[in-house]
Amino acid sequence: MRDDNELPLTGLRVVEFSHMVMGPTCGMILADLGAEVIKVEPPGGDKTRKLPGLGIGFFRSVNRNKKSVVLDVHTPEGMAKARALIGTADVLLENFRPGTMDRLGLGYEALSGEFPRLIYASHKGFLPGPYENRVALDEVVQNMAGLTYMTGPKGRPLRAGSSVNDIMGGMFAAIGVLAALRERDRTGRGQEIQSALFENCCLLAAQHMQQFQMTGEPTPPMPSRVSAWSVYDTFTLAGDKQLFVGAVNDRQFQILCKVINRPDLANDPALATNAQRVALRPQLIERIGETLRDYEIDELCEALEAAGLPYARIVSPDELVDDPHLKASGGLVDMPTDDGASTKVVLLPLLMGGRRLGVLRPLPRLGEHNDEILAAL
């Protein structure tokens, strides 16, 4: 852990009324940058503290560097403390269904008159419009915005293997908060920011939307696409190991042929240019695959690395816990957990002035900071 009082957002107070992934991601980014982020949890705590299955890692992944306060805003006492706490804050984060905070009396309109400098960031499923009251989840908007269609084979839509929109939605909200802070420096007033899952996912699909408008043809799913490059695929090697290999220009193709000892391919006039190779791509991939089937993966990786060609082992997330580059670059560090143990966490993918933004405090226990925060109100 680091004790760093010179981080960019040191002195900024953020009150976070959020759960699951999207809102907490925004809070974590601001906390990593040095803000004091106070996570307001209901009695019993954020439900992600105890999720099973694929949700078991949610809380630890997106709630570091925060303080935890338990308040029941459905009671007069809890509401009074919540409003007093908000009065000390620069930023409020929330990610509940549309209308929830308004019904509690904690919506932007209700608070902005009393706290005109407050920056209020809402994380929603949809920005205002016909869909705004629909229930949204990451997988819902992945289907609505074409991401599952583009990811899976034709006729078999497949969600991305992570909470991509929740995470990116929190990130875009953090960008909005930083911009609003800059604007507040000029105007003296806060504002409401909204970030939404659906619009976020549409941005991910924007390149495919442009392709359709430029060609008039619907974009096929990625597994069915016509590749722009002749060698840009995953191959099965000895022992059924898998390796992605790319050769995206004529020079790289010549180098690859030399590495795998296929001068016949390098000297074939029908394969002289990338356009020619793309036209013959299925046959070319099959011929290269036959050669690579006998290669040991470590041997081929070493040769590709030495040749400066793009390649990648097919890695599962559990293998990243011991990834040498992730550890050496300072991107994987220990964090004390709320149960007294320790876990390795992935830091923000940033260098600022040559330093990584690290772990500042242990993962908060439920209500750990009630006395510290509430007594000062």
C-alpha cells in the first residue's frame, strides 16, 4: 500500500450511492486518483459483497481505496445523515433505476438548489429517450447494440467475456466528472452527468455502423468476416496448444515464411501481395496450419518474438495472476481484503509521471468508517 498525499484528486470528496459494477468502477477510478470516496451502503451491505459464481470477484475488483459507511436512507435519521454527508461532498455518484433517487429526495434537482457546487454523476441503462425506463444489464445492451451479434458465429450471438459496458460506463462517467470539475473551476457551479450502458455499447459498435454506411452491406459477425489481412488467426500447435499469429503486411509475411521454413509460400507469385493472399486466405491458412501443427508453442513463441512478429498465447484469466509483464510493470499488486486476508488486484492501466496509481488502503469492511465520517458531520 502507498501513502500518497500528492495524487491528482487529493482533497476531493466523493459520496458513492452505488452497487454492482458500473457506479463502483467510477468511484474506484476517482479513489485511485486520490479522491476520498465514501461508499454509502444499506444495512446488510452492497449485495456484491456476497455474490456467488461469476459475481464473486465484483466487490474486490471495483471497490478498493474507498471508505464504507452504512446508512438507512429510508429512516429520518439515516436521511438526515445522508444529506449532511452530501453537503460535504464535491461529487455524488449513483447507479439506481431511473426515479429511485428522486423518490428518496436525493435526485439532482432536489440537491442542486441546496448544493449548487455539487457534481452529480448518474449511471444508467439508457440516456433520456424511448428506452430510458427499461431495465438494463450489461448483457441486455450487448444484445441491443450489436456486440453479441458481432462476437459470436453467425446465428450464435455471444456476449463478451467481461462486464465491458459496466466498466466502460463507469470510466466515461469518471471522464465526465473530471471535465465537470474543470468547468466548476471557471463557473463555480456543479452539474449533472449521465453515463449509460446502451450508448456506451453503441460506441463500441460504431466502426461496424460506419462500415455499413460506407458499403451498404450489413457487417458480418467477426468470426464470419472477410479479414483485411491474410494471416491473422489462431492456430493449433503440438499438444493442442493454441497460438494467435498475425502477418499484416508483405514484409511480415516474408518473415513468417522464413520463421516457419516455408520458402515455397514466400516465393509463390500468387501470394506476392496481401490482396492476393486475402483472396486465397482459406487455402493459405490451411497450409500454414499444417506446418504449425508440429511446432512446440515455446519454440515458436521464441522465434516469433525474435522476428518481431505479432503473436499471442490463448490465455485464461487465472494465468494472469502470474503474468511476468503484469507483475514487472507494477500493474498487479497485493491488497489487504476486508476479511484480513490479501488478494492481488489489477491497477488502472496508467502511468502518471512514471508512477502507477496503487492501493492506498485495505478493502473496507462494511460500515468500517461510520464513526470517522459521521462524527465529523
